[in-house]
Amino acid sequence: MRRKMTKGMTKGSSASRRSGAGVLALLLVLPLLALFVGATPARAWWNDEWLLRKKITIDTSAAGAGVSDPIGTSPVLLRLHVGNFRFEQAKEDGGDLRFVAADDKTPLKHHFEKYDSLLGEALVWVSIPDLKPGAKTEFYLYYANPKAVANADPKGSYDSDTVLVYHFAERGTPPQDSSVWGNHAQSAGQTTDGALIGGGLRLDGRTPLILPGSTSLAFTDNTPLTWSAWINMAAPQPGAIIYSRHDAANALVIGLDNGAPFVEVTGAAGVARSAAGAPVAANGWHHLAVVADGSQLTVYVDGAVYASLAGGIPALTGTALLGGDIQSSAPSPTPPSAAPAAGEAPAAPAAPTAPEAAAAISAVAAAAGFTGDMDELEIAKVARPAGFIKAAAIGQGTNPGTFIAYGVDEETSSWLSGYFVVILRSVTIDGWVVIGILMMMAVVSWFVMVRKASYLSRQAKGNASFMKYFRELTADLTSLDRGDGETKQGGGKLSAADRRMMRDSSLYRIYRVGATQIRRRFAGSMRAKGLSVQSIAAIRAGLDAAYVQETQRLNRLMVILTIAISGGPFLGLLGTVVGVMITFAAIAATGDVNINAIAPGISAALVATVAGLAVAIPALFGYNYLITNIKNLTSDMQVFIDEFVARMAESYQPQPEELQQMAAE
């Protein structure tokens, strides 16, 4: 009964150890799988041909720009520079830049106002559909594709309600309209460098810029209108005209009166002007907008409501002027009307002559033209919501940081060449030294785990094969070792496979020690006499010595795993601390304190800690699995020694006459 129970327990233990070989492999792979899943980008990659992308966030929430009114589809200005964009990775003309919505599927229209890879400056306008107030809107900038073909689309960057957009980026030529309507200016103005957004228009108060009188710019009574521009007043002056347009007795004038913005409408009801408020400061950029919804005109300054005027826009056709009025400007020939765009009706008649206009604009007869700079003129035949005006004023202004934020660069969509490539490029020499040491530790620990797991598996199989034959022995316990173990009890032969497995069996090696001791004591005659208590004790001591040797063999090289478990994280921490110190030292030396300067260094420093954990975690799992199997094998050896000694005492009992002789001696 005892033998059957022991045999069953041994078979169960061996089967458990055999099935556990796969468990070790799974435990070693799990940390790598977790690292792989954790490092994979949360979103898919729009197109693998583009190697780099950058997340851009527009924040209209209370924590950002604080825009609570509806905005709608809006062109957003991106100011790219060497601090937030890697020009050296993009094409020289920026032709590989692509903008994709947050779903990483929908392309967004864009165009360049300026792109200079040599100076590292770019001004890009991107059309964001249905920009939400009080929320964050994300989209992606993709670049770094040498094979990409430029697809900038100025006309598609604005909706069809936008009838005129001037960036004033031209030199020596009339400003060009970026909208789909092609309302290019009819005269060339004086350009100026260093305006708020790239180039700008300089107005001297004497020579206005002539706008076309196209059909798309014609107004009927109470036509919705949004007029906006950035202005920089040189000095306060009375009745400074920024924009004027006349049609017989009707007129629309926008200007500054001693620095106070106003809108003035002349129609059938006479002349009406908005109330004056606080003047704007000179020598500073301000966003000025006028919105007409058919029943009221609202003046906005820097995104906030400044004044309002009841009424609507009168019917207006013909040309308009920037920086002057018909009476305040020097006499000049009536300019020709703009050529009609494709599919457009013929242009409206030219502006009225000076005598005809004089009667209609007596209120501004003494007015002077605006003196200062202008940038980003936009006219739309729709009443833009207040949120649209505020978003433009903040996003295009001198402090767009609350409105738009640029994320760090991401490289490709795969784990191996994605985030880790960006991080590894920032690792310093000291970090690579630590990572190199950890890589060697990882290789050694994996070698030990694989080799030790294979050794323990072979030993478990050898023990199972040996015990199958050992339990068949009856009288002669040494028969398995006679002739190098080639025969078994009953005269049968051991198979070649059994002999190979027995060579790896720790139980067989302990058994051979006991069998050798028994044969020495009988000196050729197996049953001449029995074994005394002292002989059995001596043989037991030999078996215990063999047990110690086998235990040492089982635990050989396990110290490598303990070193990897305890030393790996500390080495990684050392690399991280040194890397962080170097990063902050570099920031202190250069004075460049921004997230793009800090993030790569910190993330690269943390690679050392990740490497240390990557060494320690598999070693920890492997060590615990191996040490459990070692304990099972040592327990099997202890049980076998007890069983062998018990069977030896039972099989080699002295005869009564031998006991008397031993007692006499």
C-alpha cells in the first residue's frame, strides 16, 4: 500500500513538473507582452509613408482660451518654429506636411502663408471643421515623407461664405485673395516685414489700397457681413479711415477716431455711427472686427464686444478702399473693375466719381486715411458668431499659448520604430553604459533560466524512469547497478532510452552510491551475511553526502538570477538619476525651459529604469518557478534515501547465527 501511494505521488509530481515547463516559458514572455502592449500607440497611424507626426490641441475650455460661444468651422493659424517642429526632417518646401483630424482618418485642408526651412519658420493655416467651444479639439500634423507631393489648398482652407482673405505676403504686387472667389486687390500697397503674422500692409494715410468691385463682394440691403483685420495704429488721429465703400448715397466706413474704433453707415435713414468707447493703444496690434446680422452691427476689439449700432448694411457695389476714403485720398483715375471669376457674373460698375460721392459722405469729408500697419484682412458674407471672433483674436494674437498646444513628435505607428526611437535617440552615453550592462545581465540570466529549466526537466524524467525499475526490485537492491546498470531484476534488459534518462537522474546517482557501498561490504558473496546497524548507518552517511552534492548541483548558478532580480532595478535607477541630472544641467546651461526640451531627456533617462525592470521581472518569475522545482526534486531525494535505507535494512537482515557471532565479536 505504501509503495502504491508513493508511486502515485511520484508520478503526479513528475507530470506536474513536465507540464510546468511550458508555464516557465509563459511567465518569461508575459512581461515582454505587457511592455509591447503598453508601448503601442493608442491610435492607428494615418499613413505609414509618413515617418513623423505631432499631436496639436486647440483648447477653448475655461482652462485654455475660455471661448464659450459657438465657433463653427474656423481657419486656425499654426506658428511652427525650431522649438516645436523639426524642419530638417520635412521637405524643403513643406510639401510633405499633412493635417489629419483626431480620428486619424480625415484629412484637413491647409495652406502656407510662409515656409522657410532655412530660418526654421512657418505660418500654416488649417481649416478645422466645427471647432467646439469650451472643449479640447485635437488633430495631427504628419511629415517626413520625401516622396510626398505638395497638396496645399488655399481655396479649400476657407468656406464659401468667405469672399476675401489677404495675408499681405506679396512684395511689389497687389495682395492676392486666398479665398475661392479670387478677389485680388487692384493696386499694390507698401509691404512691411515683421507684422503680426508674417508680412503686412503699411498705410501712410495718403495712398489707399483699392479692393475690387466684383459680384461676390456686392452687398444688398441688410446683407450679413463679417469684416476683420489686425491693425497697428502709428498714432491717434481724428477720423482715421481704415475701410470705406460707397455706392451713390450709401456708404460703409470703418475707422478709428482718436484711437476709438467705430463703424459708420450711410443709407436712406441718414448717417449713423457707433458710440465711441475707450481708445486702443498706439504701436500695438489689435484685432478689429465688425459683424452685421441684418438688424445690428457689432464692433469687436481683441475678441470682446466694443460697441453696437442698430441697423444693417445698405446696398453697396463697386470698389472699396483700405486706408482712406474717396475724399481723404488724392484724386486718381477711377480704377477698372476686377475681372470676373470663372462662372461669375460681370463685375459691378466702378466706384462713383468724387462729385457724386461728396454729397453722400459729407460726414467724413474732413476724414484722413489710416496711418499704421494692417495684417490678415478677411471679409465674409455671413455673420460670424462671437466665439469665432474671439477664437481668431486669441489664436492669431501675440499670446496663442492658451489657445493652441503642440505635442511631442511621434515616429511611425509601430512599437519598435515609434515612441522608442524618439526616446532612444535622446539617451546619453552614461545611459547607454548602464543599459549595456543590463543587457549583458539579461542575456546571462535568460541563459541560466533556459539551461536550468532544461536540466530540471531531464532530471524529473530520469527520476521517473529510475523509480519505475527500482520498485520492481525484490531481494537484490544492487542489480540495477550491476554491469553499469544494463540489467534489471529478473534478468530483463534496460532499454537505451531508459539508460540515457537514468544518467540525468539524481536518484539513480544516489542509488549507485548506496549499491556500491553494499557490494563492498559483501565482498563478492551477496548473502554471506547481513548488514549490521553500523554498516547501515555508514551507508546512510554516504547517501546523505551524495544528497548534498546533488542539492549543490541543482542550485548551481541560481545566484545569477538573484543578482539580476536585486541588482537590475538599482542599476537602472542609477542610470535614470544620472540622466535626469544631465538633462537639468543642460537646461540650466541653455536656458531653454519648455516641455519639448525637457520631455525627451527625462523619457530617455527613464529608459535605464525600464531596462532594469526588464532584466529583473523575467528573472523573478523564472527564479520562483525554478526554485519550486528544485524543492520538489530535493524532497524526492530525501524520500528516496529513506525508502532505500528501509528496504536495505529489510533485505539484508543478519541471520540469527550471524547476530550471535556479531554479539560475540
